[in-house]
Amino acid sequence: MNKSTILLLLLSLLIAGGLSFFQYYYKAKSKSNLNLFLAFLRFLSLFGIFILLINPVITRNTLEVIKPPLSIVVDNSSSIVHLNASKTALESYQYLSNSKKLADKFNIQSYQFDSEFKYLDIFDFKGTQTNFDGIAEKLKNYNRNLIYPTVIITDGNQTSGNDYVFTFDNTNKVFPIVVGDTTKVLDLKINQLNVNKYAFYKNKFPVEVFMNYSGDKNIQAELSISQGNSIIAKQKVSFSSTNKSATVNLLLPAERVGVQVFKVTILSVEKEKNTYNNTKNFAVEILNQKTNIAIISAITHPDIAALKRSIESNEQRKVTIIKPIEVNALEDYAVCILYQPNISFKSVFEQIKKAGVNAFIITGMHTDFSFLNQNQNYFEFKMSGQPEDFTGKFNEQFNQFAIENIGFENLPPLENPFGKIISKSSVSVLLSSKIRNIDTDAPLLSFAESQGKRMAFLFGENSWRWRLQTNINNQSFDKYDVFIDKTIQFLVLNNSKKALIVNHENFYNSGESIEINAQFFNKNYEFDEKAHLTIAVRNTKTKQTKNYDLLKSNSSYKVNLDGLEPGNYAFTVKELNTNNNYTSTFDILDFDIEKQFVNSDAEKLNQLASQTRGKLYYPNQMEQLEQSLLNDSDYKAIQKNTISRSPIIEWYWLLILITLFLSIEWFVRKYNGLL
């Protein structure tokens, strides 16, 4: 308190005492103890009122010493156990965390990481992934505006996330402690597999295998791909001290429909310490895409024969050529190709609408554009009778499906009437048209999708010349046939809405997050937030069934099935209020990514230490690390002076006391007949 506040308190004390003495003692006829007691109560009441008005505040200065944080981060992934390093990791952690010298200088913080970064000091080394990504960012958030060292006890082997060498800020030193065997031993490893999740029945699908070699010998290895007890493909691979990686591309036949599991293995005559990483399983879902396609035309034209040959180059497709007057029902066809429609196609359009079949409309010099204006809502045609030649310009931004530019700009022109083609709705243009190298900004080949229906439009006849020209250019019809096949495939797939939509993978690797998402829509196709979705998951081998509820998120329902053993599972998602259900299967492949390593990655950890101006240490160098941290002048304690101001007594307590004193005074006077 300052001097003026003290003077005011003394003055209040004198005034309160003087007024009380004057009222109850000086003017009183009797000098009894009762008057003395009443004077004392009045004195306390008046003095309390004066204190309330003055509100004296006490100021305290508190000195606080803030130690710099020392973050000790332990790798809790199962690779520590596989490298027999769990004991040394724990001993290194305990030495640092129990060091009194370090505790005197630092505020020691204990963390662990595997797939996630956590504030924990209990380690079981059962993590299924090693992700360094969260360490640097979260430590920076926890210790804002501070300079601090980080000690990471790890084997240095990373299985997910960005490269950890470049994720740490070089203003804060990192001191890695590498645990596990760092001795380089001979090892062959399948590092990565690239394969599409889906393939089509009786086609071939590519598999790309990336292999790494650790060792100094020149060796020969054999890569094989098997399914069950049958070897499907094999290839010799050579490695040496200078050639430590190899990539093999193979084409495998899709001979059975459904989810097919394959195994890739690389072996040599050399003895290896770890053979678990010589094998990888993968799965591909083989789809049966056998479909019937109708080509409907009132005229004969070479385009029709070329389209039939291109479409049927895929063995899973069958083409039927029909005249418009012969069309009775279209329910058996996946796609209808309407070649140069005219007034005779009126019933065809009605049946397409009734059957919900997707269509591919091709126009030309025999097309009735007035009829087309009346029977589709995607384009408006203002055409003349004058023929014109149009060449194509490939749109690199087209994203409806993956398509290769087969040299459309150099293919022969298509013939169509000259005029304006105006888009009436949102369409995706694959090829725009040019007239003698002048862009017209009009579409030549475009695709549209609305309310689950898909349409394609090709504005020009004589596309048979395209197929012939690609054969001349490439000595094969394949490129053109693939282009037509992808167009048909886009039209075959239908996105009509269902009440219950479930998204899941057909296979997962063990240790990965297994999440199934579902959406449920009411009769207006609005997301139903009151749905009650459950899932029953059954292991087809053990017959064990587990039931879960799906939890609602922003726009879907989710369930996490982590912890399931490798195997085949059948599951059913059910909406309990309406009994809508969805049934499918998935496989969990036996693959532990943490078993892929044969030694610790000391080189990479040393690179991380150098990048952050730290230093790499081994478990037998804990004393050196301790001394290095103690002697580092970058880490100093900060003395913080905290000034706190608080009133002598809180105002509400003061009001209560004043009220109490006045009440007692009134009751005493009333009791003694002084009122």
C-alpha cells in the first residue's frame, strides 16, 4: 500500500472511533459496559464503510524461476521390440528422466510416439506405425517462444508421414539416441508395391514391385508372384554393391471374379537375418464387366462397324446393332449408342427414359437437329445444311475419367453441319472443335451427368477414319479401342442414389486404420441425421461376430474396426428404423510394416542431428549427453517477477460484516429498550 492509502486508513480509524465515542459514550448518561459494547459495534460498522470506500490494495512481488523444457520423446512402435532394443530404450529414458542434475536445470517432459504423439511416460512398444510428423509441430505448440532441446530415443525407422529430417526447426537442437543394432547386414526387401485396386475379368493388370538391397556382395535373386500354391509369374533380379535397388513390372491375368489375394516374394541363396520383409501380400478386386451395348441407327455407315469392333475388342462387351423401328425394350442394355438420330428415334428416346439407360449420341450429316433439340436438354443446335470438317483439340483439364491423348489433333477431321452448338447445362468437354486450325470454342466430344444419368455426345461422323489412322500410326488399333472402351465404361457405371450408401475398401493391411463410412438418406434424398446405423462383422473362418454402432460425424456415419485379426470378414450395415441394409466383405492381409527393418537407421538420425545443430548419441553415451545438455549455454533459466494486487478484504465479505455489525447493534438496542 502507498502512503496516501495508509493515511486514509488512519484517518478513517480516528473518525470511526470519534463518532462512535461521541454517540455512545460522550453523550450517554450512563457509562455502562453496554454502551461501550454498542460503541465498539458502531466503530466496526463505520470503519468497514470507510474501508469499502477507500478499497486499500496490497501489492506483492513474487520471483519465479522458469526452467527451459527438456523434451524426452520415446519411440513406442513395435519395431523397437523386433530389433531387441526395448530394454536399452527404457534404460536410456530412465537415466535421463531420473537425473537430478538435469532436473535442476530443465523442466523434463516425457512423450511417446507411434502413429500418434502423446504426453505419456509409460511405454509398451506395441505401436503399429512410426510417424515422426507430429513431434516437431506439437512440441513447438507446447513450448511457444522458448528455446529447448529435444531428445528422441528411437531406431530411426519411419513407416508413415513426411521425412522427419526436414520437419524439425533448426533453432531447437535435436539429440537422437539410436537404439537397436546399427550393423549393416545382407538383406533383400520388397520396399513398395504399386497395383490398382480393381481389374477387369479376363484382362491383364500391371504390378510394379520396388526392391532394395543392403550388402556388398553381387547376388542373384528371384522375384515371384503366387496365388495360393500356384506361381503366376517370376523374374530374375541382380543386385550389387553399386546397384542396390530394382524395379520390376509384370502383367498378371485376371482369371477369377472377386477379391483375389496374391503374394510377392523375393529370395536368394544368401542367408538373411530378416526374411519377413521378403514377402508382401496384396489384393485386387476382379470385376465382371460383361455388358450388352446397343447401337441404334436408321442408316448404314462405316462408323457403326468401327464402333462395334472397338467395343468388342474388350471380351466382356457384346454389341447389338438395331434399327429404331425394331426397338422393343432396352432394359437388357447397359448403354445405347444413338447414331445420327432423326424423327424415327422418337420411341427410342421414350424407352431410354423409361428404362433409365445411359446414351451416347453421335451426330452427322443425316442427323435431324430439330428433333434433337426437342428430345434432350444438354445442347441447343442452330445448324445449317452446309457440311464442314472439324478436327479435335484435347482438353488437358478433363477429369471425368483418366484418358490418354492419342494424338487427336492429328487425326482426320469429322464431318458435321456447320452451325452453333450451345451448352444448356454443365458438361465436361474432352475434345473441342477446330476448323482448319481455328478454335471454334464448340465441343466435339463431351460428357454430361445429371440426376444419376450419364450422356456422351460426339458431333461428327467418319470416326472410323480415327481408328484406321491410329492403326497406321501405331501398327495397332489398341489406343483407339482403349479410348472407346473408357468412354463406354464411363457410361456403363451409374450413380443413381440409394438410401444407404456404404464406403469401404475391399482389403486392408493389418495395423492400418480400418474405417467404414456410411450415409443414409430419407425419401427426399436428404441426409438423415436421426438414423440409427449398426454393423455386424463376422470372421468367416472362426465365425466370431462383433457388433458396433456407427457414430455420426458432419455428413456421414463412421465406425473404426481397428484391432481385428488378419482374415476374411463379412459384414452387414443396417439402419434399424427402416431395416435398410448393406452386405459386403473385406480382407485384412497379414502384414506388419514394423517388421520390415533389420537394423536401426543411424545415418538418417545423424543427418537430423546435424540439420538441427544437435548430436547423435548411443545408449552407452548417456553421461556424455547429460554433460552436453548441462554445459550448453543456450539453455538458461528465466527469472520472472510477478506483481499481484489484491484488496485487504473482498468487498462482498466486507458488506456482510458491516450488515452483521449493524444488525447486532440494532437487536441489542431493541432488547435493552434503547429504541
